[in-house]
Amino acid sequence: MKRLYTIGQVSELTGINKRTLKYYIERDMISPSDKKVEGGKEYWLYSDSDIAKIRQIALYRELGYSADKIRKMIHSPQFDWREAIDTQIEELKAKKRHLENVIFAAEFMRYANEYEGNEIKFDISDFDNNIDQFAVNTFSTNEEELTEQSLKKLSDEMINGLNISDIQQQGQKIIEMIAKLGKAMDYEPDSVEVQRELSSIFLYFSGLSEKGDLNPIDLLFGIRLVSNLSMDRISDVIFSKEGANDFLLKALQVYCNRMKKGEKNG
């Protein structure tokens, strides 16, 4: 005999409040499997299958689907939920990318105005009214910069004059500074403890810089930009190609599928 649940029990099991569950019912996204009358009151009852559908509906709502779209999806026997989720994920990623671009542009505005006082000297017109294209152009790298020769030159410059002992010492020093800063985070950002550790880190990296005089505003700007980027956008920057992360994930999916089938990748 299958187990049945009241709307209150469904709410407890799914974490979805009863008002939202009633909305699902009103919009015909889900229908109770049974009902019972007790004490002159009528109670709708839900099966485990209903609960599974309710969880699906909640996910689709989080993904941004409309109630009408969800109703058609849930009730259609031909509905391919994997394809629907794939499509919605791509749409959400596009929205996320645009939001990152807006933040990126706003950081540029803040950076420019650091030197201009309170008067705004930088606005959307500086991006030709196209923030997304501005971000793409900014992230794009001249193809000549990523030739095999340039990469080898960069690699040689990075390791020139260093030995394993040097690398270990530098790495250990950075780890120690990060650990100290982590402990200082028990205090407020403007505290003497936090500011002292930041000063130590800043002076250390200034000493490693060829210029020897890193500008704090420039450094803060760079860190803000990077901290607001998602991993997929960072991949785009590294490979100087928009959509690089998606390409790599698709290639990895093909590779994994082939491995599951026992195929050799040559």
C-alpha cells in the first residue's frame, strides 16, 4: 500500500511552505493523488511520486521557468527534462555573464573616479552603450601574444634565476602571510591588526615587482576585477577565447563518455 501525505507533511519533507504548494495546485502544476474526509474537513493527500514532482517544480522555478511552462513540462509524456535543463542552464549562464560584465564595467567606473573625486567622469557611453562588447574586447588578447614562442619566452623569464629552494621559500613565505591575514580577520577591516598584515603583504610583492612601487589603487582594482569573475570567465581570459570553459567542458564530457564505453583516446 503506497504511503500518502498531507500538505503539511509534504511541506516538512520538501521544505516548501504550504502557501507555495497551494500555488502549485492552483496553477495546475501538480494535482493531489487522493483525498480524505475527517471531522467534516476534506484533506488532499500526496504520494511519493507527487513529492518527487513537487521537488522538480521547485527546481524549475529556481531555474526561472514560468508556471505555464512548468505545467506543460510536467504533464507532457514526451517532455525531455535533461534537454530543458541544458537549455535553461545556457540561458542562466548568459544572464550571469551579462551581470559579470556589468560589474566589470562598474569597477572600471569606480577605478576611473578614484582619481576624479566625487564627480563622475566615466559612464556607459564610454562603452559605446554596449557593456557586453566592452568586456569581451577588454578580455580578448592579441593572438600574437599566445604564440608558442611567446609562451616559451614567458616560461623562461618566470624560472630564470630560480631554483627549487627559491620557489619553496617564496611559496612558504606567501603561505605564512596568508595564514597571518586569516587570523587577523577576527578583527575589523580597518583594525591595526588587519592593516599591518596587508602592509606586510603589499611590501613583499612590491619588492618582487620590477618597478618596486606598486600603486595600491591599481592593485585593488585588479583584485576587485578578478574576485568578481567566475571560473568560466577566468578560463576565457586564460585562453583568450570567449566560451573556452564551455568548450573544455564539452570536450571533457565526450572524453568521459568514451572512457565509459571503454574506447581509447589517441
